[in-house]
Amino acid sequence: MLSSLLGKLFGQNNGSGPQSTRSVKHRVSDIGDLLRQYQAENHLVTAELAIKGGNPRRSLKTSTGIVAVDSKSRTFAIDPLLPAEANKRLSAGISIQFSLSHGGVRHQFESQWKTSEGVGDQQKHWFEFPKGIEQVQMRDAFRVKMSQAHPIKVALTHPEKPPMAGTIADLSASGLRLRIPGVIKPRPTRGEEYTSCHFVLSDGTPIVCRGRLMHWQYDPDLDVTFMGVQFEELDGNTQRALSRYVTGVQRKQRL
């Protein structure tokens, strides 16, 4: 039931679009590992609350991030919901549908609220472990690893922070994972928007769009920060050019 509902919410299978491959993690240890991964990689998480007293299909879409995982009590905590007024809707019996995308795979699960602590920016909401975490691989969202021997450079412009530059670690038609040497200062904020994401594909096609930071993580062993950026406001011609390019790279890598 959850799979079909979320499929409709996110337009994943309308009978004529791309098909998907699904799997569900039910083991408590697997669920704990995935939740800790979301926390470690600073994932932006979408949280949908059903709106009481109205149409049962209506929901309020918010965003947050996982900040603590306790496998012993089988609970996890999230940051305050954004927009802030959504935090007032949490009460006994409330369940939230969580989802995020990573590497062309959508992760989605439902969890019940237990308690909240703190106030303002320091507030945390605790939820029970979900019964399962579904992973959906979309055929049109496969990512391809990009060679670092012939790197594609990317420039990101932020409205308030200094510009950043790095190289593409992997690429899909909807986003990329950026590789930036060292630690980024000031610290990135999941969900922040970039007014410009600019790079040139190896076939000479320029890509210019807006971007949103979906997740990030610093790897101390490599001394590299990886950032997952989702493309936004791509025009149709650019979207098609990206799709053709990714498909071409896939074919070459399979040879």
C-alpha cells in the first residue's frame, strides 16, 4: 500500500513512464545501517504529513534530516521540520512518510512519531524504526561513474557563500555527485540552493542550470568532500542532451 501511494505521489509509475526495480529492507540491522548512512551523508529528507480533518489524500510536504539513530531502542531523531509551522502538527498517533534520493535510487519508509525535545533550531523529533525501507531504482535515473583521468569540472555559485569548484564523480540526467578536495568552509547546508551549476560535457555540450544540495559527506581518508547536487530548472533541450550523454557513457562502459 505504501509503495503504491508513494509511487503516485512521486510519479514513479503511471503505466506509460519508466519502469522501476524495487526491494525492501526489513531487518532491524539493515534499517539501522541505512538510517545511519542518511545521517552520516547529511541527506535532505522529504517528510510528508497527512492533513487531519480534510481530504485523506491531502498531505503537507516538508523537509528535514536525520541527526541521531539509536538501534537499541529502535528509534531515530530528525531536525525540526521546514516550514517551521509543520512541527506543531506532530502528535500521538501521527505517522510520517519519509523519502530521499541517492545515486539514482529512491529510499522511502513510514515511521510513527514518539516524542519531541528541545525548542527552536535545537528541537529534535524522535520516531520509531520503520517496518521496512523500500528502495526504488528508476531506469532513467541510473548514474555513471566519471573518469578522474579526464575530469569534467563543475562550478557552483551560491547567492551568499563563496563559489565552489570540483569534478564530477558520477552523473545522471537529474543530478551529479561532485568531488571537491579538502574540507568545505563554511560548512554546506543540506537543501541549500545554487543559482548556477555550470559544466561542459566531454562532447562539448554546455550545461547551465540551478542546483540543490541533496547530501554531502567529507571523506577523511581521501581528504575529499562529496556533494550530491540535484539539477533544477533544466530546459528541455539540455535535459535531452544530458540523457543522451549518460546513455552513451553507459554503453561505452559496458563494452
